[in-house]
Amino acid sequence: MSYLNQLLKGTSVEWLPLGDFANYEQPTKYLVKSKNYDDSFDTPVLTAGKTFLLGYTNEKDGIYKASEKPVIIFDDFTTANKWVDFDFKAKSSAMKMITATDEDKVLLKYIFYWLNSLPSGLVAGDHKRQWISNYSKKLIPIPDIEIQKEIVRILDTFTELTTELTTELKARKHQFDYYREKLFTFDDSEVEFLPLGHDSLGKFIRGGGLQKKDFRESGVGCIHYGQIYTHYGTYADETKTFVSEEFAKKARMAKKGDLVIATTSENDEDVCKAVAWLGDEQIAVSSDACFYTHNLNPKYVAYFFQTELFYKQKVPYITGAKVRRVNADKLAKIKIPVPSAQEQERIATILDKFDTLTTSISEGLPKEIELREKQYEYYRNQLLTFPNEA
């Protein structure tokens, strides 16, 4: 606040209707016709809401040149918004394209940052168009244009730092995927490829009897299929859901080192998501999951379940229309390369480092990005909290 006071230097700040300084346009002229999206095409297709980027089109006409005149994409129903300074076509007519009436008076980027400092005023079930009925009437603080420029400069810096970290995270994830595939590439002459259900490796056991009504806030740990990758990464040593001790006595329990595997999902990607259980206590497993008890390195097996080699083998075994399922007996037929215990440990250790870097919310890039975003939000709110509101 002291820095903001230094910027203002005692000058007054007017509060005027946002609609006086911002024009809006429906994206009618820029709507995409084709549904043929491909990442190899040049032009992004944008929509309202969280999805934002639907894909890329090869259409050449009706492209909005935001590289020449940036816009704020505003979702008229949810008020979600994005700063766009690249050429695009639109899919949704539910969005408004916001531009500044006069950038010598109010910068569009300043408007963008100010919009995002506002608390959500949405009412559940309210489906009215927000820009005309609500946001265009909001009073926006208008400091001197040089002060606006300085605020934008500061917040742009925070945004750039976060963007750099996000780009780094994306690159590391690609690197992770590359090395995971590379490390699981073996010649038949190097290692033996055995079915997961081979007598010398292990067996699959179906979970059972566990339903949401059985969950407790404390007790014996349990994992059901929906938690495997919503709450956990490649491996876990504690649970966030529990059942009673009485229930645990009759449940099917996985022990330390077992792999808990989702056997049900709405898409092929999430069928067979797996987490290596490394906790000291046994855990209950639901009927929409199974667990693999084995004598391999737990993390090695968990990473194998993420490979293209595993994916290609599981696909023929997936059945169902809306709900996709895989039978535990079928999983037992999938072949895994079985190197020495030392090699399994080496591969798991290498991939652990990538996993920590790309997924850890306590020490990896995601944690750093979270801290930067909180820092940005703090300074944005400080810099846009003006005195003397009308």
C-alpha cells in the first residue's frame, strides 16, 4: 500500500462506469465453421469458460488479428476472462470480445488486471448476460495513465515469471515422458517379457464391498478408484479417506508394495490408472478397483502402467460404452519387461526425480508456480485497491 501511495503522490482517483472505457463485440464474424481441429494447424479456436482453447483450425477467413489489437475474452455467463494477443477464431457466441475505447485514458491491460481483482459476484442459477447487465456498470478506479502503465508493468513481470515456470514445467513433462518410454525400451535378448499374472511375478485381486456410504473421517485407510489420480500421484504412503475397523475386517486389503489399480472410468486414458501403495498399514480397496500383489519393485511397476507399451496392451481388453472397464483377469495377461532388481531400482529412482519435479505440490515446479501465482494475486490486489471509492 505504501508503494501505491508513492505512485499516486496524493493525486485523486476517479471512479467511473467501466462501460465508458470498454467496448464489446460479439464474435459472430470470427466463428469457426469446421470441426476439424488439429494441432498441426495454425489458428487457435477459442471458446468461453475454462476450456478456452478447443484446438487449431486451418480456416483462413474470419480470423481476428489480436496480434495487432489485443482483446479480453469475457465469458458472458461465468465472467471468466483471458488476455489474448494472438490471432484466433471463436467457437462460442457466449463470449464477449472487450477492447478499450481510448488507450490514452484507460489501458485495456489495466482493465484486464482490474477485472481479475474483483470478487465473484455470481449468484447460483443466474444465467443472465453479465457484461451488459452487470460488469459494464461497475465503477472502475481511473488513476493517471502513467500510474496505470506502472501497475501493468509490475503485474506483467509477475505474469511473465509464472509463464516461464509453466513453460519449463511443460518441457519437463515432455522430458519425463521421453525418458520413461526410453527406460522401458528393452530388447527381447536383454530381458524377459512376462505376463503380469505369471506365477513368478504376482496376481491381481479384485477389490470389493467398499462404497461411498462406508467412508469415514478417520479409521482404517482406503482407496477407491476415483482417488487414485485425483488425490495421489505415482505412489502414496497415506490415505485421505477411511473406513471403520469393523468394515476393514471383512474388506479386501492391499499391503505395502501392492499396486492399486482403477478398473473403471469414463475414458480409456484413466482405465488402469495405478498407484503404488508404500504405507506401512494395509488399506481397503473398492470394487471399482483391484490390487496387484507382486515381487517386483512397486514404483517400477507403477511407472510401467504409465508407458505406451502398457497402454497398447490394455486397449484390446477395455469394454463398455459410456462406462469403460477392464477385467483384472485380462490385466494378468499384459506383459512387462523384467530386468534385475537393481535395474528396476535404478529406473524407478530416475523417474522419481522427474515425478517430484513435475508433480510435487511441496517441492517441485507446481509448488513454485503456486507460490508465484499467490504472490501475483497479492500484489495485484494491493496495487488495485484504491482509496476514495465513489
